[in-house]
Amino acid sequence: MNFEFKIQEIFLYTKTRLNKTIELAKITIKINGIESKTQTTCLYEIVTQFVTEPNPNFKGLAVAVNNEVIPKSQWATFTVNDMDSVEIITAAQGG
């Protein structure tokens, strides 16, 4: 393997890795009114990224995308698009 070929091979590898990074480009969404970037479009993954308190079963949590409540049973299959608005609401006790 000559030196020039090795440089070209490294360049092509880097370009391929760069293209894969671009493919994984972040989408912009609003979470509770705050603009955020995420690499995933899966609602379940977005919820797990942005819920800060430990809640393994997401008990008392409701999620709406563009003002439409999404049932918890659909979170894993629901796709969030660029510029969507996601509202994560937690039920709280009190008076």
C-alpha cells in the first residue's frame, strides 16, 4: 500500500463518517415551550431524555405532540418531526 493511497483511504473513511454524522443530524423540537435539539425521532426516547426525575414506568405522565395527547402505548412507535412541539406533563398532588 503506497502512502498516497493510504491518505485517500483515510479521507474516504473520514468523509463517510462525516456523512453518517450528517445523517444523524439533530432535529429541532420544542419541549414544554423550550427549543431543544435531539438526534432521535422516537417519542419514547425523547421522553426518557427529557424527564429528569426517576420514574421507570412514567406513572402520572402525559405527553402531547402538537396539542394532541399521545397514549403511552404509542410512545415507542410515534415519530416526532422537526419543529414539532412536545408537552410533557406530570400529575401532582396538592391542594
